[in-house]
Amino acid sequence: MRDVLVISGPCGAGKSTVGFECLELLEAGGVAAAMIDAELAYFHPKPEDDPQGTRVAEQALAAVAPVYAAAGIERLLLPRVIERPRHLDIVRAALPGARFQIAWLDVPPETIGERLATREVGSALDWHL
């Protein structure tokens, strides 16, 4: 059975960083795992009925997960924003039968603002803030 850790929190909370740290710890322990950063699924144009590209990103997750399973990797780390129950429903649909654990990163808004200001530029910064 596939084990999935969803690392969630607002943009700039450190989800990807925590995911990479978890991956290193699992590697040090000899545990096969993969991190699939769904937040890095950038493409254009997005479908009119999917303006954030969520559905397409999750279809990509559903397509790539069996590749990792075939390689013997049944533990997945998924850094991603889960704002609404439907966001988690989409992930569950992409990974049927998986056991999920969800971790929420609680970070002060000031810290998030500082991180985003060093990472994002132009209209991307405005959107993220």
C-alpha cells in the first residue's frame, strides 16, 4: 500500500524545503521514497474550467505515481497547498487506495511575506501575497 505525506501550508511556508528534508531523512534510514512537488506544475494556457491548472497537475500526479511504484517506491511526499476539502479529494483520486497523512506548516504571515519577497518577482509576488 502506498503511504503519502501531504505537506501543506500557505505559499512561502516552506513545504518544498520540508519535503526535501523529509526525503533526506528517509534516504538516511534506507526508506525508498519520492517527492513529487505538485506546486511546480507550471504550464500555459490553463483550461477555462481549471484556471489554476489543478486538475491537469493531478492528472500528471496520477500518471507519474505508477512509475515510482514500479520502481519499488511506495512512499510519496507531496508538498502542496490544500486550501479546501476538494483539493485533498483531487489528490486522493489521483492516488487511489493510498494511506494519507497531512502535515500543516503554521508559519507567521510576516515570515511568509519575507520569504515570498526574496523568491517571487513582479505580478507573481502580488498574486502570492
